[in-house]
Amino acid sequence: MHRSYALDSELGHQQAPAPPSPAPTVRPLDISISACFGSPMNRKPIAAAKDKTLFTPGPLTTSHTVKQAMLRDLGSRDREFIAVVGDVRRRLLAVCGADAREYTTIIMQGSGTFSLEAVLASTIPPRGKLLVIVNGAYGRRIAHIASVLHIETAVVTAAEDAHPPLTEIEAALVSDPTISHAAIVHCETTSGIINDIRAVGALVRRLDRGYIVDAMSSFGAVPIDLADCHIDYLVSSANKCLEGVPGFSFVLARRATLSGTEGWARSVSLDLLAQWRELDASGQFRFTPPTHALLAFRQALLEFEEEGGVPARAARYRSNYETLLAGMETMGFEPYLRAEDRGYIITSFRYPTHAQFDFQKFYEGLNQLGQVIYPGKVSNADCFRIGHIGRIDAADVHALLGAIRMTLAGMGVSGE
Ligand SMILES: Cc1ncc(COP(=O)(O)O)c(C=O)c1O
């Protein structure tokens, strides 16, 4: 049983006189998948049945109880909401075992990009310079944000299917003492590759620079030790591996480093230090908070802890990945990354070479069967992506594989 904070009286209120509902409709998904793979009753009821299953990098499929936790209206200055915010901030540090004396949590309204922009806009000194380590679109986006903010930027670029070489990162830092900070993406969701933030962190620390990590699609599912990786600012989002709903993102920041950024903010709404101070002083946001998303997220964190924290989530996502990979390889699909470079968050698959394959038709066919995949993002190959994160398990992946097999057959693309 999931713990839920929804009050019984309110649930009662929600359940009170149900309006007459139209006759239930059976979606094509229910017919085709159950016909091919057995009754949905045999499946573990982990995902909400009525929505399409999201095999994307987020927003993701969430549990029913997470969605249910939003059935409240709390005031932004209400004592109960302030307690929720404090609880979420504490639990986020606990996700990665961070010492609350060394690190703090700052929650920011908006998607992950807003928190990334808040970190860059607030913590790089006026004459600072940012080294961005790029091996995908999200690394490029960090460099783009910095350039829009008129922050001087240097870039070390690696191929999208390769790890950025430490020697090049070291050379860039050594040759330019004006570089004050380095930024890297942990799981580069463009391809699914997991960058070695620990090795890069050791290098950045040795050369005495600030260290920013975009852990948007990895936090909560890939182990991260903030202190051991020498991270000053880690950025992630509510609707990724912690399985909340969209609406806010957050920064885990080293207190001592953030304290020294007074007067550097280039934005009012994205002022990280000001946001931290207000959250610490009053427990409140400076501007209207996403109250419902925070209620959902607190529930998501309880479910995360109940599942067994990072090790358990990693195990479920890895099992999703392995199930998917085995099925896809059986059908002849080829992953974009080499086996040793693949993570278990999202996998990029190359388009089949079959003349009848058309990604748009493939996508639409799967969508009609209730399965949502994602277009590719790598720049040097035709790929699509399948995420293995969110409230999904191996049974959901088997349903997707069945739908892929049916869709391919419908397109005249032979399977094995
Ligand atoms: C690694 C990474 N960074 C940044 C982002 C941007 O996050 P958002 O779309 O929440 O702004 C994403 C989104 O998937 C991501 O995967």
C-alpha cells in the first residue's frame, strides 16, 4: 500500500454523488494487447490503465496515488503547504544521502531548463567564464543559455556516442584560468549515454573551479554522491526519475558556494540565492508556487522511499531496459550506443533499413495502441528513443514490444 496524505474526508468528498457517466468505451489498446499478450488482469497494476503508457524522457507515467495527491487546494502561505515544501526539500537531500549541513535544496517554479538557467544566471560571477562539456543536445542547450545570458563560454565537444575525454577537459581548464565553472550533463538524454561526473568532478576540484551537473534524467535512479563528485550545483526535475508531475525543478546546492554569490543574479525570477533565502526564512516561495505539483511530488517521494530508494529504482529501470533491449534486438533493431556506453534511462535505436519503415507511421501506429515513444535527437543518425523510466515495469515493456511487433507487421516491415 502506498502511503497517501490525502485526507479521508476529502477523498469522501471527491467520491460523493458520482455524475452519470457514459457507457465505458473499450480502447483499441485493451483489445489488441489483451488479445495478443493475455489479459491485462495478469499484469501488475503499477501504471494507471486509462492513459497511454509514456516511454519518453518525461513527463512520465505516474502512479494513481501521485495523481490523487493533487486533489487538494492548499494556499501558498498556508502552514500545511509550508510543511510540505520543507518536507520535500529535506527528502530531496536524502535521495542522494547529502549532508544537510553542506547542501541545501532550492525548488524553482518551471521545468528543468528554468533551474539550469537559474544556476547559470545566479552563480557565475560577472566576469566568470563557463566551460561546457558537450556530447549532446542538452549540453549544447547549457552553452546556449550561457550565451543568451552573455556569460563567456568555452566548449569541449565530443561525439554524441562518446565520452568527453578527460585530457581535453583538463587542457581547456589549465589553458584558461578565467574559466570559473564547468558544466556537464550526467545522463545525456539525447543518446542515453551516462557521463562520468565523478571523474570530471575530481578534475574540476583539483583545478579549483565550480562544478555544475545537469542530472535532469538521472537523479533518483543513478547513484550520485554530491560531495564525492565535488558537485556545487546539481539540477533535476520533478517529472523524471522521482516520478512526480511537471511544474517545478530543483537545485541541490553547496551552501558555502551559493552563499558567496551575492549580487550576481542576472534575473529576478531565476535568482537562486534569493529563492534559497526566502525558502529558508519563511518556508515560502517568492512567487506563486506549483502547489498541486508539490503535493504530488511529496507523494512520489514517499513511494520512492517505499520502493527502496535509488537502488530499487535503478533495478526496476535496468530491468525495463534489459527487457526492452532483448525484445528489440530479437526484432532486428540496433541500439545507437555501444553496449558499454548505454545507460538504463533511455535507449536510442537506429531506424531499420527496411524500405517500408516510416517513423511517423510507426509512431502513430504505436500511439493508437496506447504506447508513446519519442523521436530521436542525435544529429548524426536516424534514431528514435524509448525511455524506460516512470511508473512502468517489465509487463508494460512487454506490452510495448507486442505493439511494436504489430505495428511493424502492419507497415509491412518484417520482424526477425
Ligand atoms: C539532460 C536534460 N537536461 C535538460 C532537460 C530539459 O528539461 P525540461 O524539458 O524539463 O526543461 C532535459 C529534458 O529531458 C534533459 O533530459
